[in-house]
Amino acid sequence: MDEIILVFTNLPDRDSAQRMAQALIENRTAACVNILAECGSVYRWQGKTETASEVPLLVKSTRAAYPRLEATIRAHHPYELPEIIAVPVSAGFPGYLQWVARETQATEE
């Protein structure tokens, strides 16, 4: 089975988060996307400290699907430099992990 990953990204509002989640599911780069509650972010950008409200996404995918997933996020993300961080899932319920692997397999169009 392909390695399962959890990908984090943030969007500026709930509408763009919903559109991103739909795109990731529709092109089978993610099996599931959790749209979390709005949070505050503090970061340095172009030499200045910034604050923003953002909507975090937790994306369940596979290492094999990651290149397509990253390309989808970059194509649909409104930020110049979107946060896209992937971490490996070291353990989990086998049935769920198998489902993630099945749902992110590229299909023949």
C-alpha cells in the first residue's frame, strides 16, 4: 500500500476553502478534506509581521498522489506562496488507510 500522508494548507476564507476541498476530491488527489474553524495566523512576510484570519484544511492523501495534489493547490490557491506541508502517517486504522489509498488512485479519463 502507498504511504499515507496528511497535508496542511490554509485559505483566506471559508468559500475558498470549500472550493479547494471540492477540487482536491474531484480530481482524486485527496480522499478526505477537513475544513477546520477559522483561526488567527501571525507570520513574517516580506520583512513585516502580519496577522490574518485563515481557514485550515487537513487533507488525507498518499505520497504517490502528492505531485498532483500540490499542483491542484497551487493552481487554485489565491496566495502568492501557499503553505503546503505534508507529513507521513506512521500508523492508523488499516481499513481507513486502505480507503485513502483507493480513493486517491488516478483514474483513466
